[in-house]
Amino acid sequence: MTRRAFYWPILIIGVVLIALPFAISMPAKTSAGQRMLNDFHPIMQRASVNETVQYYNTTFLPLKQVAIGGVAAAGETNAMMSGLATALHMTPVQLNQYLGGKFPAMAQLLGSFPTLAPVFSRVPPGLAFYEPLVTTMKNNVDNYAQVDSLPNFNLFTWFFVVPGVLLVILSLLGLGAFSRKPSSNA
């Protein structure tokens, strides 16, 4: 009797190992985890992260000053064009035609400042928003590589189910579930 009692906890543990992964939706979660690892793989390689950090530091951060200046310039554009037209003894229309003919890129840029001001005003908070992302990426390249080196996440469910099945079989053998009882034909 005590020998059989030893196998009941093993049976229970085996059943739990089989049922628990499905009860907590482990197959769907590990599949989503594997998709995420696969999707982030090219992004989280050291060269890619270094390039992201370099773009952020050497391109986007310096553009912050342009954006701040652009917001200020947007408010001054009309007054500047009016003052320049007066100084050159032209009407605003003549000045626009002159600038458009001689300096088309500058004329287009000056004309776009008022419409770009809302975009420019979002650059400093955008840079502040993305800084933690860039820093986190930079600080987690090695952590990502370690997680990515694990076996495919889709296998994790089976790391529970297979031992669970083996424990159930072992316990059922111990409990005599597969043994034939001799028939007593008297």
C-alpha cells in the first residue's frame, strides 16, 4: 500500500506539468515571444544599434537647434519679408518673385516655416521621448543576444509536457494501471 502511495504525487506532478502550459496559454505566449525575438533580431545586432545611436547623437540631436530656430523663424518670416521688401524698394509680391527666381530653395524654405512650425515644435519633446529607447537598445544588446541564444521559444511548452507525460507513464506503471490481474476462474 505504501509503495502505491509513492506514485500518486508523481502522477499529480505529471498531470500538472502537462496541463499547466495549456492553462496559462504558454503555446500562444511562447510563439509570440519567438516572433518578437525574430522581428527584433536585425534591429538588436550591435552594428545596427551602434548605427541607431550614431544617427540619434550626430543627426537628430543637432537638428534640435534647427527646430528651435525654425519655430522662432516662423514667427519672424512675415516681418522679415516685409522689412526686406521695403529696404529693397519692392512690394512683397516683387520680393517673392525675385527670391523665387534667384534663390528658389531659400524662398521655398522661408515660405514653409509657418507650416513647419508645428512640426519643429515637436522635435525637442520627440528627442526626449526617444532618448530612453535609444539608451535601452544600446544597454541591452548583450542581454538580447543571451535571450536570442535560448532554444526556440516554441519548444518551451514541450519542456513541461514531455517530462509530464513521462511522469504520468511512470506513475501509472507503479500504480499497476498497465498490469493484468489474473482472472480467478474457480
